[in-house]
Amino acid sequence: MSFGLARENRENTMKKMLLAGVLALTTLLPITAFAQVAGYNVIAIHGFGMEDYTVNPSYEEIVDAGKKHWDSPDQFWSDHYEAHMSWGSQHRIENEEGGLGQIMKDVYKQAEEISASHLCDAGCVIVSNSTGDLVTRYFLDTQNDVMKNPLNIVATLDFVGAGGGTELADLAVSAVNNQEEEISSWLLTFIAGSVTGGTPTPENIGVLYDLQPTVARTLGTNFNNAVPRLRFSSDNGNGDIQGIYMLGNNDGVVPAHSSCGSVRNEAIDSCSDVLSYDGEMDDTRGPYALMNNHFPIIMAYGLEHLEVNKKVAPEQDMTYVNSFAWFNDKIKTHVDEGFWWWSSDYLYITGSADKSVPQVLFESVQ
């Protein structure tokens, strides 16, 4: 198959997937004013926690730390969530026998409480961050088999999601497994130690095993749900040293193939074939295809991984991948047209340089 034909087939596949997502969303998101997000209550699921490796918190401490995380003044969602499901990074998503790991046991304990409260009877939206994306996927894929009364989740908002894993986890696991062998392994152990917040061992590395791309992409992939998963991705544009260990563009921690929702752990430059992170309208290396029900929405340039879900504005306007027709037409865009034949056009979300990524999303659905 020629490159041109392969690209055309890929673009047609992506268009069909995007259309399916828009159709699904138009049936899920009401036209009326939104109470929290689209009139639905919000459940927040946090990301990786370095402190868990040194503190080894109990279940009660995990839940308390999760609440403190989301209630932090720098978190955009502190005023916009009704419940959270927290988990400890020192644990695993799935156990060695393929059953629920301690992470999911803790998550399901909280999910049962939410179910009993009837918070999601009329529907809930999950806001996930970083590794919380992988936890969310596993939850969505298994809750019908685990819970008597599963939560009615109508959509997820996944900020710099690590559902496809990160090559930095490969680095950390490699360091742990080879730390006694040679100088290069010692260096890797030092880097991994900075990731885990302490000296990593096979016993405490926990969810970093699950974050290896080859492992992450086997967890929760039966897709026993039809929940639209809206993706928000960033390229920090800094060229940090850890970036050399990741495929393609990244936010300093999570590669684009993961946060965009690509079916492959591949070196891509953007969530789109025709639009760069900085808004340039040109051919780019986008995903070969997207995972089931995954839809990239906003791309930001210049934001670090830990900044994307906080009250941090980028240095320039953001751009978008999908149509915002279902965002009540509140997103305004503009095109900066090039002047000379060698210049490029840029597509931006008007005024977004003064807002955070979640703020742009939240205001667009109000």
C-alpha cells in the first residue's frame, strides 16, 4: 500500500471515529445550563503520587491525600467536583493472577460508596489526570463485572492521560531490575529514585510497572463500555533530558502517543495529522489511529505535565483538534494567516492564553 493511500485510509478512519464521538456526545450533553460539567456531577481521579513510595499510606490516608490534592488552591477542579476516587502509587492496578490489584480494590471501595449515595443516578463525568487515565480505563472496563450497581459515567475528561504508558516507566523498571550490575544501571537507579521519591526496589515500585507502555496497553482494553473519552494534551516544548527516553513529542512526563490516545506507542508530533501543538496548520505525524472512544480535543504548547490540570495558563493560545460544535458554540477560534509563500497559518482558540486548559473546557460547556 502506498504512503498516500495509507494516510488517506488512516484519515478516513479517524474521521469516522471523531464523527462517532460527536454523535455520542450530542446524545449525552444537554443543551441546558450546566451545574458542574454538562449538568453532571464530577468524580475526580488523581495521577501518580511520588510520596506514596516513602510514606506507604493506609487506605484512609490515601483517601485523605486524594481530597487534599483536589482541594488544593492551585487545582482548577477544587470548586467543581463532588466526589473523588483515590489510590496509592505503591500498589498495582492488576495483580499477578490477572485479578484486581490493590489500586482497583481501593477504587471500587470508594465507587461502592458513591453508588450507594446515588450521586451518579443521573450521570457523572470523570475528570482524570495523568496515571488516573489508566486507572479510569480499567475501572470503566471492569465495573459492570465487579459492581452490583455500576456508576452511570457519561464521559471522561482526561488531562495529559498516561493510559498508553510512558517510556520513563520503562527506565525506572529497568533501573530497579539492573541496579547492581554496572555504572549505567547505577545512573538509571538514580533517575528512577528521583521519580519514586526514594530508593526503588522491586517491592515498592508499584504502579510504575503498570505504566510501562507494553503493560499499560494490555490493561482495561476489552472496552466493555461506550463512554466517550475526551483528551487534553500538551507539548512542553522544552526538550528536557527525560524527553530523549520518550517517543515523539511529550509534556516532560507523558508522550503524545499516550495523552492523545493513540492505538500504538509510536513517535508522533501531534494528536492530529494536520495541526501541530503550537497551532501550525500543516502536515504532522499524528496517531496511526485512536483507541476506541478516545477523542483529542485541546492541545496546549508550553505547559509542563504537572501544569495542565491546574490554574496555569500557557504562554500562547491553545489549539483544538476536534470540532467544538457540541460545546454550545462558545469556543471562538481565529486563524493567523501567513504573509509570504513560505510562512504557515496557525489556528488558535481565541483568548485561551489567559486561561488554563480545564478553564477553557469548563467555560465552553457552561
